[in-house]
Amino acid sequence: MMIWVVGAVFIPLLGAAINGIFLWVTKKKAHLIAVPALFASCICSLVVLSKVIGGAHGDMNLYTWIPVGSFRIPVGFLVDELSAVMLATVSFVAAWIHLYSIGYMEHETPRGYAKYFSWLNLFTFFMLLLVSANNFLLMFVGWEGVGLCSYLLIGYWYEKTSAANAGMKAFVTTRLGDLGFMIGLFAIYKFYGSLMFADVFSRASLASPLIITLITLFLFVGAVGKSAQFPLYVWLPDAMEGPTPVSALIHAATMVTAGVYMVARVHVLYNLAPFSAEIVASIGAFTALLAATIALVNNDLKRVLAYSTISQLGYMFIGVGVGVYAAGIFHLFTHAFFKGLMFLCAGSVMHMLHGELNMQKMGGLIKKMPITGWTFIVGALAISGIPPLSGFWSKDEILAGAFMHGHKVIWFVGTFTAFLTAFYMFRLIFLTFFGKPRDSHLYEIAQESPPVMTVPLIVLAVGSAVVGLLALGPHGGIGGFLNKVLGEVAAHGEEAGAGVEHVLLVISVIMGVAGIILAYFMYMRKMPDPVGMARTFRPVYTLLYNKYYVDEIYFAFIINPLVDGSRYLLWKFVDVVIIDGTVNGVGRLCRLAGSGIRQFQTGYIPDYAWMILMGAVVIYWIGRLF
């Protein structure tokens, strides 16, 4: 099985290297290397998944990477149900995003085109490495690698100030989380003496509950940054400055799902740290609600989807936080399909409308872009939890798990957020694709995207519709498959039962349908009129429209004080006054001393004779005194 795992992980790296080194040769043909590399990786990943389904497992070392005394870290791979599902998900969705990029990036310069595909391959490689590593340090290499690639790709159009700033914002914000992750790794090695998953998990209970709680909290800080949870979520909406396929890759298959995967991978530690697990679920629930409320009033097509991702990641953290790890990963799996689909649909709209993203200028596009419109609707139905589409199965497993594990408040927040999700997604649908065109020029230039862009939409739409049915497979479906490695924290006995699950399921579906109906009446029938609602509830609307002023608060209390402190304290005082003042002062002192001594260097022999005489007299009298 090693050869298939190595192929799945390293073929994208090979594609990245070829396009990166020979970009002046590959130029506009770069996709002939990058796209087949991803589909080859996908095939290898599916072979690995099939072997794991057949019962094969492995903890395999390719070679020893770091041999320093007793500290030995290999380049190795852990092949089990979790890593197999992640490998297949990442490679499959990324392959279709690569194919879509051929059409989306067709107007790029030849060198920029090759550079883009090189970085896109590299991005996928690091994510595949992250989810397949058998030790914390190799996982951290993938963890930092996706952070680097996100910086490069978000700021791909670096000539735009907004894109360059967005890339830097993503890099710096996620680095804050990574500091916590690194502290967690240091603590793991300190108290367990190893960074190998097998060693740490087998010794998990040897550390004290306090130490395990601290380790898991620090690891979660890393997940908060990487997976854009409160309070480090602010980088993800700005990441929309990058090319839309990059946004799809970040949101669907790489980067933001890394934190959810990491918590699930170290579930052994979180099972021993109930306080940390409670924090994970609570932050997830709060973030899900926060992001959903912001999405209610945002008019930027891609940013609505970005806040949707933040919200859906909150659901995943609810799942892994309350102990239904399989449900959290299952939602990650289904989310990859419908969120990748919707971002690519948004890119199709943006591409055909010459970069326009304001939904208030759109309308009626379903007639001009039927494939894009109807596939987008499939994705919106899936994320809204409408049966039998994929989001229905995974989201409701999370909500049911939260309720049955005693987290009633989290269940209520998640259920209400499901209503908001359906509302803002169909607000997007109705504003963009239905009704009368609000900008005749945009409507006239709109047309369907080429097949190289629409085929991935159809594939992901089919996936969004059917992959949720994997929950109905034998032996518990995909949940039972993942539980072989993840397990599940036992639910409270008094609340378990099929009847309760059915009631919860019905409530969830009702909330989704209610959200869609409300969006229809507000944006198609103007009952009530959205403009009038915004005017009536002006303070609330203003608060949501300005995203709770979180960015402004960060600037006021963190960024500006740091910048001003750096400018006025470190630069103008420490650097200019103390350091430069000391150096320049020494120079001035030497110059002053030299100027005084220079007065005695007249060049006249009588002056020197008088000085010698005076010196002799002084020496004589000193000798007489002593």
C-alpha cells in the first residue's frame, strides 16, 4: 500500500516542481502537468480508500527524516479510515478545481499561468501530507505549508494592494494560532517523550488531566487560526481577493479543514480533556451563529460564501467537540462538495460578469447561465439541510449528537443557525439568479461558462446531491466506517433513542424550509420589503453590515497600538534617541576631543618648544611634591 500512498501525496509535489522550475517552458501548457498530477493523485487516493475498506491499515515509515540522539522523526504515513477518507476528499475535489482553473485563468500571462498551477499543486501536496502524516512534526510541516501556499495564492494578484494586504493578513493571523499549536507540540514531546501518533496515543493517560487539558487547548488555538474560528476568523473573508478557484480550494479541500481534522486525529487526548472539548464545541457554536448573522446582509457573492464556510466549520467543531467525531468529519466531507461547487459557481458568475460580485447588481442570471444557476441551487439546498441532499445527513448527525450528549444550548444555536443558513443562501440565489435584472449591461454580457468550467460544476453538484447517502450504507455507513478509528463518546442514556432523533431531524428540516420560504417572500414578493426591514431595524442592520466592527476593534485595540508603539516607542525613541543617539554621541565626543587636541597642533617649532618647557616644569614640580 506504501506505493499508493506515496503516489497520492507526492505526485502533486512533482507537478509543482516541474511547473515551478520550468515555468518559462511550460507557460500556457502548465495545466497539462498540473491537472493530470491531481487526477493521478486522486486515483491513488481512491485505491488507498478501497484497500482500507477491505481491512488494510498501516503505520509506514518511508525514511528517517530527523535522527538526533534518541529523537527520531520519520517521513511516515498513517493509513486508517480517517486518513483514507481525507486523502480521497482532498484529492478528488482539488482535481476538479484544477480542471476548472484552466478556463478561469485563461487570460493570465504565460509565466503567471505556470506559477499559478505550480502553487496550486503545492497547496494540495501540503494538505495531503498533513492528513496522511503519522507524527505531529510531519503534520506540522503540512500545516505550515498550507499556510505558506494560502499566502502566495490569496495575494496572487499582488499588484493590487487589497490582494497583497489580504495575503499578509491571512499569514499573520494564522501565525498567531500556529504559536499555540507549536506550544502544544513542545508540551507533547515534554510529557510524552515522542511526537509519533502511536506513541502519544498509547501513553495518553500517563499525563495529568491538567497537562492534557493545556495541551489540547494549545492545539485548539492552532485550529482556531487555521480553521477561521472566533476570534481569528477575520482573515478568511478577505481571502476572497485571490482567484476564485483558490477560494474554492481553501474552503472546500485544504487549509480551513485542517483544524477540524487535527482535533479528530488527536481525539484520544480530547476524550481525556472534557473541558477542552467543551471549549471546542462552544467556540464552534458561537462562530457558526456569528458568521451566519453577518452573511444575512452582505452583498458580496464570494464573501457570503466565505462567512458561510466559517459558520459551517463551526458545525464541524461542534461535532468533534461534543464527541461525535465521525459526524464532524462526515460534515467536512459533504461540505467539500457543496462548498467547492458554490465557490466555482460564484467564480463562473464573476468570470462572465467581468469581475462583478455585488449581488444587488445582478438578477435573472438563471436564463443566461442555466448550468451555473441550477448547480448553485443544488449546493444551496445541500448546505440548507434539505433532504435527501448531502448536507441534510451530516449536519443533522451533528445536531442530534449535540442534543443527545446534553448540549441543549449548543443544539439550539446550531438549529437556529440552520434557519439563518437557509435564509441567506437563498437570499443569494434569488438576488443573483431570479427576478428582474438590476443592471442591464451586466445582464447583456452574461453567458454560460465554457465546458472546462461547467463540467466540474456538474460533477460536484452530483456529489453534493448523493454523497450524503453514504450515511445509509451497511454497518452504519460512513459514520460506522470512521468510528472504527474515531469512536464516539457515549451519549446520556436518558436521551438516547430513535424517536428523539426523528423529532430532531424534523425540527432541523422545518428550520431549513422556513429559511428558504422567508427568503422567497422577502426577495421575490417583497413581503416584507428588505429595504423597509433594514430601515426599521437600522441599528441591527448597521451592526451586521459592519461585521460587528470586529476589524475596527482589532485595529483600535491591537493593530494601531502595535503600529504606534513600534513607530513612536521602538523607532523614534529606542532606535533614534537611544541607539542612534548613543552611536552619534560617541562620534560627536570623539570629534569634540579631536577638535580640542587639534588646537595644540599648530605646526610652529616655538610653540612646541614652549610646550616641552612647560611640561618639563610640571614634571619637575610633581617630582618635588612626591
